[in-house]
Amino acid sequence: MPILNGIEFIKKVRKDNLNIPIVVTSAYSNKEYLLSCLNLIIQGYLLKPLSSLMINNVLDKIIKLLKLNESFYIQKDFIYDKTNSIFINSKSNEKIKLDLKEKKIMSLFVENKNRLLTYNYIESYVWDSFDNNFKNSSLRTLVKKLRFKLPSYKNIKNIPRQGYMFVSI
């Protein structure tokens, strides 16, 4: 890599996101290099030359990990525990409970991170049906309540006359 070496790149990724699976492929087999990678939470370290068996094994491991990973990092020290539908501030160990509609919308946001969700789509998912008499104020109130529980108001972006987008900061 011309600007950063592999370790520096992984450190940069991990600074912003702990959820991305990372596999290192390298010709280096010394302990120091390997240990520096392991401390960065990698899912595999493959020595070159690669074989299809090696690649398949590490991909199977990542698939299992992704299925088991029920925590979603909203920010460095703020996690959404999908299994228990709660926010966890890992610095203070504070747990923030969500009500039923907050759980539904948060589940929708996490599964569609960085994607625009229309007001109608969110409404039909959270309220289980589409109602022509639905008032957008109900959705706005729900989003406002959720924003108060998140570490940053900016985690939920309003796209005027279209919908909302959930982003990790």
C-alpha cells in the first residue's frame, strides 16, 4: 500500500469502526507483526501463498461471527445491544432501555445504516400498518425521544420531505 502500511490502515479503520471484519494476508510470519495485528481485533491472518481452503475457512469464521455479533457500535463508547434492545455506554456502563416502538425503529435503523428510509416505510414497519390518517408528528415524536437517548443528535439525520437516515459518528 503506497501511503499507509497494513497495520496503520487497520488502526485507522478500528478507530472509527469495530464491527468491520478484517483479514490480513501477508508474507510476514514473524511473531511481532502477527501480535501487532491480533491486538487490532482481526478475524484472520493468512500467510501467502493463499489457498482456497484457507480463504474458505476464514470466510466461514467471519460469517459465523457476523451472525453472532449482536452489538452495534454507534460511537466508540456507545453500543446498541440488539439482543436486549438497549443502549450501553461502555465508559460508564450505563444501560438505557428502549420502549417497544424505539426498539422497532432502532432495529430498522441498524439494519439500514446510512440508507434513507422514507417516512412511509418507517411508519409501516414501526406501526405495523399503513394508515392514511397517520400523523407525521407521531414519527417525529418517536425520533425525538430516540435522539435524546443517543450520544449525538446527529446520529439520526432528517432528510426533509423524504425520511430519516441513521449514521454512526
